[in-house]
Amino acid sequence: MALVKCKDCRKENSTTAVQCIYCGGVINKTSRATWLATVFMGLLLIMIILSKCSSSETVVSEAVVAQACKPINEGALWLPKDKEFAQIQFTEKANRLNSSGLCVVEGGFGRSYEKYYITVSKTGDVRYAEILRFTYEELSR
């Protein structure tokens, strides 16, 4: 059996005692529910702080990536002669993607999918690029 000190007389008493056997003072014990609530609130606070830190880092890193995109090389955006009517929408879509932080690597019209495609990379590196495909209607959005 463990012992706790009385807050009034500072003498040791049993943890099962409700009051001090020496001075009659009340021995306050913290309940398990209080401990659990305290631990839960502490963990919740830590999670909130960490989520705020990680979200601000994400915003900063996205801003850095957006600034890292080089201007689009117009020669990298190629359309066949029969699709040149979409040149303005196609170029504007590529510029919007580039300014949002998705660096445009190249673009064109894919006959196999019958869609316009723009290859983008968050770093501007072709090795980590992905291909986005659009219909003519989607180019203007």
C-alpha cells in the first residue's frame, strides 16, 4: 500500500484513507477520470499545435514551388495544324497551371486519347512529371 502526505500536517497516510489519522484533514486524491481528461486535453493541444505548424509549412513550400516555375517555353506547347484554333485557350490553361505551382514541362494534343495534354511537375523536373488531359471545353476552365 502506498502512502500520501497530508496537506495540512505533512504526515504520511494510507492512500485508502479519506482523512488524515493525525490531524483529521481531508486527503484529496485525483480520480482516474481527472487524470484521463488531463491527458486527453494535453494530447489534443499538442495535435492542434502540430497541425498549425505543418499547415503553415505547406503554404510556405507551395509558395516557394510557385516561384520556382520558369516561364513556359512556347516551343514546348505544340498543337497540330487542325487544332491550332485552340491555341489561345491551350496557352492560357498552361499559364494558369504554371502560376499555380505546377510547372509546365510540355503540352500538345494526344491523338490516342483525343485530348489536349499538359505535362506538369511541382519541381519542374521531367522525371517527376505527370500528364494532365483536357477536352476542348475543359481548357477554358
